[in-house]
Amino acid sequence: MLTSKTRWNVKETSGEQSKRLADALNIPLFIANLLVQRGITEPDAASDFLYADKKEVHDPFLMMDMDKAVERIKRAISEQEMILVYGDYDADGVTSTSVLLTALRELGAEAEFYIPNRFTEGYGPNEGAFRDAVAQGFSLIITVDNGISGVHEAQVLKELNTDLIITDHHEPGPELPEALAIIHPNHPESTYPFKELAGVGVAFKLAHALLGRVPDELLDLVAIGTIADLVPLHGENRILVKKGLKQLRATRRPGIHAILKKAGSNVSEADEETVGFAIGPRLNAVGRLSDADPAVDLLLTEDTEEAEGIAAEIDRLNKERQAIVSEITKEATEIVEEHYRSEENRVLVLAKAGWNPGVVGIVASKLVEKYYRPVIILCIDEETGKAKGSARSIEGFNMFQELSKNREILPHFGGHPMAAGMTLSVEHVDLLRENLNRQAESMREEDFIPVTHIDVPIKIEDTDLKAIEQLNMLAPFGMKNAKPKVLVEQAAISSIRKIGANQNHLKVTLKQDDYSLDAIAFQLGEAADHISPLASIDVIGELSVNEWNNTRKPQLFIKDLRVKEWQLFDVRGITQPARWVSLVPENAVAVSFKKETYDRFYDLFSGHELHLIENHEQAKQTDLMDRPLVLLDLPEEEHVLVDLIKNERPSRLYAHFYHENPQFFSAVPGRDQFAWFFTFLKKRGSFNLKNQGQALASHRGWSIDTINFMTKVFFELGFVTINDGFVSINEHIQKRDLTESPAYQRKTQSVKMEQELLYSSFHDLKRWFEERSGWTGQLEEEKVWI
């Protein structure tokens, strides 16, 4: 058995709804299942989802205050007023800034941008920046991806007789800023049909309204910001991203070409993963470490040389960000291990001076991945006595709700169930940790095991290129439209090996009947030591197409795996036990039936539970408790081993069967050998076994053990007496069979058991345990390849 790292939850689907969709749209049933799982049950909605790139975006004037905003901006342009686009330092913010600035400049506006510094000004509007802008002559300020919480700052601008237009998508508070116009898809008084646009989506709507056309040339930026901001990829977002990725693959922006070149990616092959793992992190890295202005400059420049220079600087900042994240993660992990072990803390709250507040959210995510606990990472400012940071949570712990119960010590916090940000006094950090851990006491133990949601079980025969192309009809994937995870059950293994510089990845070829599927499992390389090439495994993962040397083949990226059957690890004959003992799980029970074996392996198994079993009563009392069992040697009598394995089936069985002098090489002497030796003794009358036994053995081509064994059998049957090494025939001998001798019985049984266990084939070894243990179900046999 090999336990999966996560809890597997296979989603259920209404067969009737799926069949209706499949018939109506002429699509495969499993695609219909995936649509139903995403809440898409009607044919029209399903068609809109699958063919989103054929749909048109909503009329921007459906947004509240759009007409006011457009009228004011156009007046400012005609009167040559100075317009300031006030953005944000993340990828959504810089793309929002770039989209609106491009549209304004196309219309001839005198427009500049301003993005606040994360460290000195923080997120959103700030009074100082607004006053400076007015002093510089800006008479109209337009926020993008922020502003909805700037109640005070809006009042400042009003007092300065400067107009403010807010475009934002963050949750509106109970009091709205007093601005000339608020363009927000989720405005309390808005009837806009889609509420979940990213900040760049809202900026694009304003650009659309200003230009009087859909500015397709800006959709590449819209796709980047929307994907990077992790908003749900359905509805209008799906339309924008699907069209935007198409625009991205054809973009002429030197900045995007330059940044993807640094990332080792090709613009013509860009997809949502390119944005999520190459473009987005680099744009975010700028604002995490310094001013975000270079990110906007990169997206707006039309000069290739300038773009390459900015891209190089951004790539350097991204590498610096990665190094900082790595260092803080290391320090945070050390704090956990030394002071707040995950076994004793259901919520990890860590704080330290000197940590970079721009990356603590990433660090929190990494610790959630490592410990699967809600995590809060706080940066301590020793001058102000404040702690500021980010939280990441897990399913079953609503971070926003739980933080809300601590409002008295959290003057500033916000977020949602899975993530939040906060500021509090340093003196309240310990109290927050205590409170959250107490609040988490109601969580179940299983809540601390990660969950993997599986979309659909499949057979390997169904994983052809056509099926994968059909799966890609659901792309682009992202929030609320995750890449489908499939389940392949009871697959055989054609090949398995570790790969990677550190041998920490796994390459597997799975097989069912006559069909095979190549698979890669990142960070699961150690599983190779716990899976037999003959085992049947269940795997979950994501299907893709592997293209190599002009050949296209289906491939599965394995996310998790398990072996449900009981496994037998064959480590017989490995003369250096240290080479396989390291593979035995810590919770294993090691068993020896001989004292000399127990002593020999005592140090090697110091980290395991080691038992010496010398009789069947001890065997019956050994509780395996569904744990791995290591059989270090064999007992003299078969029933002792049978009593042990009948007690309870182990999760795994490691068969070593160490023996100093294997009986197989000195098999039970035949009756003709016993007859010759008896005649020899009878003729001699007396024989000095101690001094002449070895010479006799050599003369006959026997071992001295054979001579000693036959002598013992004769003694037990009353045929001879033994006195000070001399063997003498008794005068009155009663006719008895050799099998009446206990030594003969033990020897016969021992040799038979060794032939059946120590020298048997894998299949025979498996059969032996199945027949004698009463175990039901399949017991997988395994060979450890060393």
C-alpha cells in the first residue's frame, strides 16, 4: 500500500443533464460532464462558454457613471487639461494603467501615470500623492484598480476643486468616495451584467467607451492583468481572456517579446500558463521590491532596445525576489520547527523584523503548501511597533471570518476566505496566534490533509490526442475554471524511474490492457522506492500533449498517486541490508525469530519497532496494526510465521529472510545416507565424532553438519548413545522411523520452508503468503531494484 498525499474527492455529475448537453451541442459526454460540474447546465450557456471567442463584450455604457466619465475625460482632452492615471503596483494595476493611458494618448490627451510605492505609501489613494498631483497642474485624476476605499482622499480632491474618476473592482465598502464618477461592475446601484471583472477589465471598458470601438489591440494587456489577478475566468472575463490570448500570441509589443525572451518562452505559443508563470510574476516582482513604474514603461515602449533593457532589469528583480522569498521561507520554516511545530499549532502565525512586506504573501503560500495549515506572515517595523503582513488559508478555515473575530486587535485588515492582509500592534501578535489556534480547535483532523478535487475518471484507451484537444475546449483555465484533473485507476506500470538532477521527479509509463500512457510526476521521485514495477496504481493528474522531435503524444502530469493493494517487497539475498533498510517506513514493525539475527540487525533498526519472536504465543500477540512488516529471518517452525501473519495483514511486507548457513545447501540426508552411516557405526561399534567426524565427512563428500545431524537423529530415536564425543550403537534397538525424530521433523520442515520462501520465485512467494495468511484481495509483489 502507498497512501496518497491528499484526500481525493471525485466530483459527481448529473448524468441526465450531461447527456442533454452532449446531445444538444454534439460534444463528447465527458466534456458535458465537465461543463455541468462548472455549473453550466443549459445548452445556450454551454455554447457561450465553449465558443467565448465568438461572443461580444458588453456595452460599456451599461456601467453606472460611464457616460459622466466619458464626457468629463473628453472635455479635459479638448481643453488640454493634464490627466493623471493613478494605478497600482501589481500586474493588474500596471496593465490597467497601460490600457487606459494608451487609450487617452490615442485621443490626444496630455496624460501621465502615477503608481504609489508599496513600502512608503501603501496600496490605493493617498493624500500626499493627490496634493502633489494637483500642485503639478493635474486637474483630473483617474484611478485604475483602486480607489473605491479612498473616501478621505476623494474629499481632499473635492476641497482642491479637482475632479476624480474612480475605476475599480475591489469590494465596495459601506461608504463610497465622493467622486465625479465611480465605474465599478459591482457598484451598489449598478445593473452591469457581469460583476467579476479585474481592474484591467474595468479600465478596458472605459477605453472602449472613450474610443467608441472595441480596442482589440489592448486585449493582450487585458488577458495578462485578468489572469494574473486570479479573478474567475467565466462570463465576460472568459471572453476577454480568450480573445486576449489570441492577441497576445500575435502582439508586436517589444516589451512582451523581451520579457518572454528572458523567461525562455515563445510569444507565438503563449497561453494562460505563460501569463501565470512567466509574465505575471515578473510584472509583480517590480512592485514587490521597488517602484512599479518600469513595468508600465515596459508595456508601453515601442523601442526594442529600451524594452530589452527594461526586461533585463525586471528579470533581475524577479530573481532577487525569488532569492528573498527563498531566504524568508527558510527562516520562517526554522521558526516553525523550533517554536511553533505544526503538530501543536493549527494556525501558524510568524513574525520577524526585516522581512520584506512585498513578498510575505508568497512566503505564506509556500508554508501552507509545506504544512497545510493556515499561515500568517508578519513583518515587524521596530520603529512604529507595528506588524504588517499577509495570510493564506486552507479549505475549512475562513480566514476573513476568523480574523473578524479579532477586530479589537486588528485595526486594519481585509480579504476573503482564502487570503487576507492586516496590520496590528506587535504586542498583539502572540494574542492573535493564541486566538486563532483556539478558534481552529473545531476543525477536524482530516481538514489538515490537502484535498484534490477530481473531475472525471478515465481509461487510458480514452486518452488520445483527440480527447486532449476536446478537453482544451474548456481553456483558458484559471479561477472557477480549473484545468480538469482526471483519475486513472488500477494501471499497471510498464516502466518507472527517477529523473532530474536531484532524482526528485518520476517518469512512468502506465498501462491498461493494450494501451499505454506516458506520465511525469514532479516532486514525487521518492515514490519510486515504494512502488513495484508490477504494482497496480491509481493516479490523478492533468492531461497534455508532449511534443518532441515532431512527434505528438498524450502525456499525464501526475499530481498524486496511491497503491491500494498490499505490497510485498522482495529484499531477499541483498547482502548489504543498509541499502534497503533506508527505504522501510519509520512506522514499520521488524521481526526476527532468532536471537543472533535480532542482535545482528539491532543497530540498523534502532529507529523502528523491533521484536524477537521465539514461539507461536509471542507471534500471536504481535499486533501489526496495519503497519509495514519486515521479516528479517525465518523461524524454525512454519506455524510461528503463520501465527504472525494471520494476526493482522500489514500494509506492506518486506521479505529478507537472513540466514547464516542456509539449509538449502545442506538438504535433509536421504535414507540411503542414514543407512550407510548406521552400518558404519555398527561395524565400528564406537566412533569418535569430535576427532574423526570431519575426516569422515570429507571422505563421503558430506558436510560436518550432515554428520552431526544424522547422529542427533539416531540419538533421539534411541539408536546410539553419545559420551564425551564418542558415538556408540545401543545393544537393543527398537525399530523406529526417521520421521519420529523431532530434529528430523524440524530439519525437514525448515528445508521445505526455505525452499518455499527463501529460494522461491516472486509468484510462489506471493502465493505462499496468500494461502497461509487468509488475506483476501490482491497482494502485490514487489522487487526492490538496488
